Amino acid sequence: MSNPTATSAPQDQSEQASSASPRLIRIFDTTLRDGEQSPGASMNLAEKLEVAGLLQEMGVDVIEAGFPIASPGDFASVKKIAETITESTICGLARCSDKDIDAAADAVAPAKRSRIHVFLATSAIHREFKLRMTPDEIVERAVAGVKRARNRCDDVEFSPEDACRTEYDFLCRVVEAAIDAGATTINMPDTVGYTTPREIYDRFMMVRNRVPNIDKAILSAHCHDDLGMAVANSLAAVEAGAGQVECTINGIGERAGNAALEEIVMALKTRSDFYHCNTAIDSKRLVPASRLLSKTTGIQVQRNKAIVGRNAFAHESGIHQDGMLKERSTYEIMSPEDVGFSKTDLVLGKHSGRAALADRAKTLGFSLTPEQLVAVFEQFKLLADKKKEIYDGDIIALVQQKISGS
Ligand code: KIV
Ligand code: ZN
């Protein structure tokens, strides 16, 4: 569905023009690593394997399967996923330490395509208070970590943790050194969900413009949702040339969570006229993935959650329902079938109109005369004032009452 008033993302920073083929954005899913760091979201091996299988079927490019040094269980599940999954790259997280990197390397070794994701904090706050290291020591350790990892897997990703609060000059210095050491993906995380869309856009553009060897690496965004801007920030990074986005199913993750995979994918798809990008994700698997994760973790998404929430394609107001019955694009910018729902839900409640009631009655097998419809509608409104939601059983009872009584 297109929007005639749509504008396009500025073209200066990306290679694609609106006529050129769309730029492919790699989806790096970290549900099994950062997502599992969500309080209450821990999963056992069998559960992780099931989620990994669905991520593979969905077309996820990279699955971050865990943090192998964290526990024997984490190591075992990353290894099992690496042995089982064949279509996605399997990634293990490691701090810049020999023990971490060796554990990650051993765990991802069986993968058809393996990645080690090494990270080291770079912001002044982390350098001074957490690591107690000088900038020179940080660069030295980042380079050593990337070099060690590069000989033990197919490709290395490096993350300057807290990149979005790191001084520009120092960030450029670390990024350049990590690429020289062999990192082919540079992820610039907004570790504490602090940045804004305009700010992250500027930061990514700055790195692209100032780091001389940047073309040897893919830039990646990894945004947390502390201020509710993880998806908007990720998309702004894409506008600034990021070629990979890190995200999780249902947006689970540390604290307020990570950018939600389903929202990123559908924003890029629905607004391809603006972003000129696509992903390899089969969007019809978004709802099944969301449900599997909720079932596995016990963490339900709110009803109005974008894309996968129960209300995401539900319309209650009479005006909207009437529009929908005439032409879906009046109030729907995506179709529910596209994300894996079976259909649009015209919910009957006190805001609903006659058109929706007639439509539901027809679906339930009743063809009402105009007079019958008026009478049923009157009773329906009285009932709707008393109940939050009207079910099919209520409609059947009202119609049968009226038909047998008339
Ligand atoms: O949020 C973060 O900085 C992380 C890193 C490990 C990439 O999750
Ligand atoms: Zn994170």
C-alpha cells in the first residue's frame, strides 16, 4: 500500500537511489543473548533450540546464540545451536579477554558459518569507573581481542560498548584500529538507550566520514529502549548507512529491552518507499515467533504492541470499521496476513457501527433484513454498554432472539 504524500530518506549517505535496487539490511537477532538477559526470560537448551530453529526459518542472517563464558549451560546451548542451525551465521559473545574469546570460539566452532562478537567499553564513564583503563589501553586490548578472535571463526564483530556516549575522536580511533585488526562488522551500541534518532544519525555519518578504512566493515546498530526510542534510533542508523540491525523478538532484553525485530522488519518493508531497504525476513513468521517466545518465557506482549499485539489489527470504532469494510487501506497500512495473523479483527464493542454488526452476523450465517438489523443493533448497543467486548455467542443470541421474536 503506497502513500502518495510519502517523502524519501535523504539519499546522500547511502548508495541507493530510489530507482536502484533496495539495500539489504542484515538482521542480527540477539533474543537468545541480550533478550535472555531480560529478567525472567531465561530459557533451557530445548527452548533455545526451538527458538533458534524458528529464527532460521524466518531468514535471520545472524543468530547471537549466547555468551559462552557466562555459564556451562550457555556454552552448551551455543554449541548445540552451532551444530544444528545451517542457514544463519551463529555468533557467540565475548569480552576482550582470552578466556572469553576461547570459550566463544569453541562454542561456535561447529557452525557452518561462525562469528565471534567481541566487545569492550569505550565511553569515558565506563573507562574511568568500570574498567579503570586509559584510552591507549582500551585500544590495545580491543586490537588484541579482535586479532585473537579472527583466527578462530569465519568473521569477527567488534562493539565499542556504550558507543553512543563515547567521544567522537576516541570512537573513530577505536573503530579504525578494530577494522585494521580484522573486524568486518562494527557495531555501535546505544548500551543504555540514551541517544536520539538525530544524534545517532549524526554519529553513524561521522564515523562513515572520518574513519578511513570504514568501507572494509559493515556498520551495525544495537539500540536499547530505555527512552522508548530503540526502533526509531535503529532506523535512523539505517538511514545513515548501517547495514546490520541488532534486535530481539518482542523487543525483550536488558532493562526496557532491545529494538523489536518485528517492528524493524515491518518498518523497512512497509516504508520501503522511504528507506529503500529490505531484509531477508519472511514477515509471515513474525506472529508465530512472537507467540513462541511468549509461550517459552511466559512474558506476554501488551495488547497494543505494534505488529504482533492482539489489537495491532483490531478495529472497534464504527467509523473505522465502516471504512475497513469499504476499503482496507483506509485504516490499515499493512495487512495482518503479511505478519502472520489470519485476518483483520473487527472487534464489536460500544463504539462499533451497524455495518460491522451486519458483517459479523453475515459471517455467522444470518442475513438480516434492514428492520431486523435496526432491532438487533438497538439491543447490541444496550449490551455493549455493559460488556467490554461482545463475542460471537452474544451476537448469535441477540439475532436469534430478534428473528424468533419478529
Ligand atoms: O548493549 C550493549 O552494549 C551490548 C553489547 C554487548 C553489544 O549488548
Ligand atoms: Zn545490548
